[in-house]
Amino acid sequence: MDKIKILWADDEIDLLKPQMMFLEQKGYEVITVTNGHDALEECEESNDIDVVFLDESMPGLTGLETLAKIKVNNPNLPVVMITKNAAENVMEEAIGQQISDYLIKPVNPNQILLTLKRLIDNKRLVRERTTSDYQQDFRQILLEINSGLNYEEWADIYKKIIAWEIKLDQSSTTEMGDILSMQKTTANSEFSKFVERNYEDWINEKTEAPVMSHNLMRRKIFPEMKDDVPTIMLLLDNLRYDQWRTIEPIFTEIMRIESEETFYSILPTSTQYSRNSIFAGAMPGEIAKRFPKKWRNDNEDGGKNMYEHDFLADQVERTFRKKIKFDYVKITNIAAGNKLQDNIQNYLNNDLTVIVYNFIDMLSHARTEMEVLKELAGDETAYRSLTKSWFLHSALWGAFQKIAGKDFQLIVTTDHGTIRVKTPSRVVGDRETTTNLRYKVGRNLQFEKKDVLSFRDPHKAGLPRPNVSSTFIFAKDDRFFLYPNRYNHFNNYYKNTFQHGGISLEEIICPIIKMRSKSSS
């Protein structure tokens, strides 16, 4: 590895020989100059200087003047200012010009070493430590994945994998990232088997089950409501747990997190089924029976989520003995988002306000269709980054900033997540078969049995039966369904896009976070 190269500019450089010898013994290369002009010349002539130590009080061109000129051509070059005293005005000006650190004379060799470690070696040290820690945890995660986990333990494993994914992102540890990706694939394979073994019993209440879409409001939202504090439930469509972790620090600028839990989305993990189920407080099969004019099967014309307000109103009326003042707000475009920002304060007069924000769902679908978004969100890391960027500049965040000083309770959740699909699976069906890539419903379906969880009797999965011979199938792991005709074309088109509807940790295990505004403390 090449030596770290330091440029040190000080008019009393001869007095710093002990420091130079110390650095050279530690393996650093030090170039010395006695004035600002020579420092600038070195910076211009050499493109491999890693850090500059700059005396603030040199005659001629001062340290601050030299700093300003260095930053014009080398804005990212770390500069450490060395001063005889920490005069406030000098430090403010130096910091304003983006110094990386400052030291006060006489300079202690160990102080220099610590500064260098922080500026130059920090990323390497973090990367090495992160790699070492993950290597130690890898075996433990693998043992847990294969140890017969229950639904709570699967949620914990998923959180642990995501935590490592984000840590490895931050430390730019590519090799370990590849290993973690393979471990997540293994986890998804085992999780799919776990869901396959238990799903029917969960839905039919034959065994202990996780909180799921159809009892989410009853178990996790309604009990949290308070008479003296308005509750806002924010449902971000398609929000994965890792995306939540990405925007969490933004929320905590104005909110205090009181609890962070998870629930399991029902199958199919799609808006039509999971979100209707959340607001109706019932499985889709029951919704279809109770509201025959308001439920649309996949093969029927019309919007599939047109009656969420009606379903919610019915569930509220069935749950509460007293009158509850509530609002349901759905944001599907910029104009609606701006309207939310304008009216957000009015919603604090409600007992409960439900806000459905559709941006992330639109993002995942647009990414499939638009080449530019495929580039911007090429993988999970980029997808998280794009989600954070959107949220920071969204009307939604603007709305919450507007009520930051008010006392309210916020519950953030979703209806389901998405997974980046990689493995095609052949399916044959008739014209009535649905087009979704992660689940299908139709008659006479032919499919690879090992790739799917199937229900030939949809009622056993709490689902409606569009036709007498209708079968539902759900893709496991990272598979996506393709018809034999133009197979290669559509494989190339859809591979590595984010889809939902099937069985994976990312789609099924959903965050539910309870927060309180900091003004309440």
C-alpha cells in the first residue's frame, strides 16, 4: 500500500523535526514547506497529497489565505489548521472555509497521529472492524436461520440482516456485502418454507399467529389512541424495513420513538389485498362477502382500492362504543401532497387521522418502466438512498415540520414491502390469469411446484374465489413469474426490478413505529 503523503506548511518548520521523525517512523511521508506560496505550488504539482497541515500565522500569505486558495482547486483535500491560540474569530473563519480539524501549538505527536487516523484511516479502520464483526456474526446468523425460528425470531433475524446491510453500505465493504446478500437469499429460502408451513393455520386461527394485516388496526393502532392526544397513522405504501431505517433519523429530528415493532402482511403482499385488509379489519374473502359491491377481484374492471375510507369507517364503528372523529387522506400526486401540507394543522383536531402516501409504490413501478430510474435505483443501497432523498424534499416531511411544535402521536407503518426479483419461474395460464409477477390467480394454472405456495381452495387462505376452479399461487424467495411466450425478452425486462405480491422477508415483515412529538416531553 502507498504511503500516506502529508504536506506540512510552517515558517518554523525546523522546530518541528521531532514531529516529522515521529510521523516517518509511523510510515507516513512528509513534505515540508515554509510558506503559503510553496504550499500552493506543491498542491498544484502533486495530485497525491492526502492531507495538509497548515500553520495559521505564516508571514506573507497567511494560513487562512492559503486555505482559501487550496480549497478552490482541491475542495475535498483535508486541511488541518495549526494555531498558536484558539482565537474565536480565527476558528470561525477557518471552520467556515471547511477545515477538517485544528491543532494548537505546541503540537503533540500523539495528537497528530489521532488526527491522521480520524481523517485518513477512519474509513479503512471502520471497514476492517465492520468486516471483522460481521464475520463473527455470520455463523451465528446462519445457525439461527436453520434453527426452526418462530415468527418473532424471524422478524429479529430480518432486522439483524438489515442492520448489517446498512453498516456494510456505510463502510463500503463490497466483499462482505456479497456474502451478506447470499446469506439473505438463504434466509429468504428458509423463511418461505416457514410461511408455507404455517400460513393456513395462522389465517384460520389454528395456532398462535403474528399480528397481520387484518388485525393490525385492532391490535396495534386503536389501543394506542389517547383521549387527549391526536393520533396520526401514516401508511407509506411499499415501505420496506430497510427504507424505514433510512428515513428514521429524519423523523427523530422532531419525534421521539416510543416503540418499534413489526407485523406480517397477508398474501398476496399487494395493495389490493393487504391494504384493504388493514382498513376493513378483515381478510379479503370476508370483505368480498360483506361488501360485494365494493370488492373487485383481479379480473374485474375498476379500481381495487376505491373504498378504503368506507372500510375504515365500518371498522371504527364496530370497534368503538363512542363517536370517534377521524379523517382518511390519500396522497397520490403532488397537488394532493401540497394540500396535505396546507391542511395538516386541521387534522390535529381529529382523534385519528389516517394518511396513505403512495410515493414509494409509484417509485417501484416507475423504476420498472423508466430506464433512468433503473440507473438511479439499481440495487437496495441506491433504492434506500432515493427513498431518503424523496422524503427529505417531500410535502409530507414539510407537513410534519409544520406541526413539529404541537403535541401529537404518530404511527408509521405500511401495507407490504418489495423484493428485487432475480429468478424467473415459468407459469402457464388462460386469458383470465392475472398479470402480477409475484402472484397469480386463475384457472388451470401450470407452474413449478417447488417455486410457489399454492392454494387450490382460496378460502383456506382467507381469499375470495373469483371462479369455481380459481387457484392462487405465490412466488417464493426472489422468483418472478413469466409466461413461455417471449420468455427471454420479459426476463431481461423484469429481472432486478422491485416487485411485490409473494413471500419474502422484505415483502411480509413490515415496520410499525409509534412516535410522540418532542414537544410533549
